[in-house]
Amino acid sequence: MGASKQPRMIIAVAAAVVVAAGLAAWLLIGRSPSADSRDDKMVSACQQSASVQLASPDSANFGPMAVEPLTAPGEYTHKISSWVESKNGLGATLRSTVACHLRVDDGGNVQVVSNVTSG
């Protein structure tokens, strides 16, 4: 490799390292801690709201909760969907779907607007 190409190669490698480090940091950090905290609050509110509809709330085992922000203006700002397994009145375990519509205000307060739990 010629002497004139060596500095260009060093600059190219250094630029690639900086870009790779930035991409790795973005992938690892992802969302801000406040967004994660808000999502945790929403999931907890949805699970609590769904649990009161179950015959045996203590037996509830929720699946992964998918949090979806809604961009259209309306009564709610987020939708959460999942499933829950719980015992019915006879002790049999059943799986039901869960869908919650929530409103989150600018202060981070979470309110469940509607909740549907169906088997």
C-alpha cells in the first residue's frame, strides 16, 4: 500500500468504528428510561384492570404485553394487547385475550379507558 493511501485508510477505518459504535449504542439503549417506565405503568394498569374481571385473579398468568402508541387523536393514546391464563370458577385453566385502551397525560399519569377480556 502506498504512503498516500495509508492516511485515507486510517480515516476510513476510524469513521467506520465511530459509526459502528454509535449504531451499537443506539441499539443497546433504544428507548429512554422514562418511556420504559411509562410502558411499565401502562402494562401494570392493564393487568390490574383485566384481573378484576377474572374469577381467580390470583391465578392470572399474563403473556407478553404489546404496547402500541396510537397517533390518531381520540379518547385514548395507547393500546395494549395480550392474553391471560387463569382458573375459572370450576378450577380449569382458561386462556383469554386482553385488550386495553389507555390514556397517558403529559405528566405520565396512566388511565385505563376501556378493557376487554374475552375467552
